[in-house]
Amino acid sequence: MPVIMQKAFRLHPHSSVQSALHYSCDKINKGRMKRIYAIVAVQLIASACVRSVPPNVSVREESQMTTSDLQNGYRRATGSFEVKMIPQPPYDTTDGISLGRVTINKRFQGDLDATSVVEMLGAMTSVKGSAGYVAIERIAGTLQGRSGSFVMQHSGTMTRGDAQLTVSVVPDTGTGELKGISGKMTIDITDGKHTFTLDYMLGGAP
């Protein structure tokens, strides 16, 4: 992320994606404004949407969830991950709506010892706090002692600041000892640290 964007988030840690972008754009040459806006939009969408809540579960209820709350047959894997983002030039900025793409390389640690590559597409609107992104991620490594790979599908939206994100395993993408895997992942970012919780099942049995 550009230094000016990092400064924006330090000064406005709880502001919306668009507010941070506007702060940054006020500090740079107007001729670069649209380019910076579009290139970093997808990165910021991803950061803003990462707080995920399962359907029909409130944030308070989610914070109280433990392994005893797992559905029958599911396992829970937790850990952290590091990201390296590679933004691409925007491909559409028509009518004030910026469409962009980003490639993200991840390194997972914890119950999931793996690497992944994420291909992400995002849209940033002219309405404060409204945006969206979709992504496909292939994860390869070891999950609680089982080696193999699987694919995750991301779908994130922000509606005037209200963020929702679903990250789920694409059916029948598991390979090796992870063949038959299904499940969902929640992601959180606290003080710049990325963490995850993956609730999963293998072939219908733990």
C-alpha cells in the first residue's frame, strides 16, 4: 500500500474506505488522483470487508462461538497469514465507478501451513462506503496434518459502510488428503495482523 494510504489509515483507523481514499487524494497531484483511487480501491475493499459473520449470526454471537458450537462432523482450524498485494492498472473508471484487479500472495501459519494465490476483482462506487469484490483463491499445503489443496471463493460487499463477506470452499476442489473438503472461513484483521478461522469437513466425516 502506498505510504500516503498508510498515513490515511493511521489518522482515520475507523473511517470508511472512501474517506481514506479522499484523504489521500487531497494530498497528491490531481493528475494522479484517478489512477491512485482505482489502483488501491480493490486493496481497501478487501481490508474493509474482511470482518465476516456467518448468515443469521450476530457479531456478539460470533464472538462467543467455541469449538462446541461446531456443526456435527466439522473441525476448526485457526491461525494467521501474511499478504503481499500486487495491484494491476484499473480497467474501467466509467461514470465514477472504478473497477480494478489485484493479485494477492498469502502465507498461512498455524493449523493451516500453506501458501495461496488470490485473484481479486473489485468495484468502488461514488457513494461513501459502498463497494464490492469477488475473488478465487487456491490454497496448497497442510491442514492439521493432511496435505493437499483446495479452492476458496470470496464474495464481499459494503453497503454504505455495512460490510458482509462470505468465504467458502468450492465444492469438489480438494486434492490429496484434503479430497472432499467443504467449509467456510472467517477472517479478521486486528492491529495489522491477519487471522483466520476455518470450519471444515472432509468427505462428510471428521
